[in-house]
Amino acid sequence: MKDKKKQIIQWTFPYWGPFLFKTQLTQQEVKHLLKNAINKEDHSKNLAGHIKKEFVYPEEILQKTLNRYFRAYLDAASRYYNQADINNSSIGIKGKAWINYMEAGEFNPPHFHTGGDLSFVIYLQIPKALEKEHKAYKGTSCGPGGVVFINEPHRPFSVTSTSYFPKVGDLFIFPSNLHHWVYPFKSKGERISISANTIWKRHYDKNQVLN
């Protein structure tokens, strides 16, 4: 009897879990955001980070800069979840935005954000010394200055966390309840980032919301 041909097993993989969106701002946008940092109102008492210099950042400047990235997030999320109605919405910054000047020995412990639907972080400066420290790191974690996003405790056959060593201009947008933290580092220099919470507004008039 001849051997039967091997049957090809068909399978699919559903996308699920939190939608973590990563893109990059232009150099011009990074310079613009750095230039417009006011650094007058201390915001550290409202944040989880063990960071001395945390200041309020002007929301209107961020909103105008990020509108096209928010639109890209909604478009990507609508395709990721196969829900066209996600595109019929907008994202607006809610509450106060903040800028962090993280230095040696400082860190952000595991935490999540409250008071919004989505959150974001933009990286405006990564010291050269920190890049060298990270490159020389021999451990198995994401290393000095890295950021970790975790959805749930580790489970077999599951991807429950992801980590990055950020580059200048990197922008992450994610659900506000997604836990994340930042590893400390030893190098001199400031690791500068901007963050804020946002609200997801459904069913908007495109001519009124988008620039």
C-alpha cells in the first residue's frame, strides 16, 4: 500500500491582548518638543517615578504634534482588531502632560496609569554614555535605561511582556492599564522623555478635530 500524502494542517493565530504601538517622530519634531519644555511646574508628587526632575509639559504643543500619530494609531488598531468603528474616533490629551529628566540611579517602578484610556511616551534624549552602558550589559533583562511592558505574569506558551532600549524619537502608545517600568542606569547624562494620558473619543466630526 502506498503511503498517503501528508495532510497539511491549516491553522490561524488571532491577534489579541493590548495594542502596543511603536513609531518614531522626526528629528524636527523632537527638537520642537525639547525647545518648548517650560520646566516650571513640578509634577513629581503626582507620578510613580523615583525621578527628581519631573515637570508639567504644555498639552497643546503635544496635541498638535501628535495628532497625525494618534490618527495612525487608530488606523492601525482598527486593522489589528478588525473593527472599522475604531477609525470613527479621535484621541485627545487628558489632564497634565509631563517631561522626565532621568539621571543615574533613578528609575520608574512597575506601575500603570489611571484617569485615561490610552497613554504614551516619547523619547527626546538618550545619553551616549547610556548607549555604551547598555551595549556592554551582559544580563538577560532589557538592561540599563530599558523600558518593559507587561500584560500579565509569565505563563508557558504565552508572550506576556516585551521590552525595548529606546532611541531618540521613539513613540509608544498603549492602553493606560498596561503595566510598565524603566530600569535604572549608572551613566552620566539625562534620559529625557515626555508622557501623558489621553481619552479616546468616539464618533467625531473629522473637520472639527483633525488639523
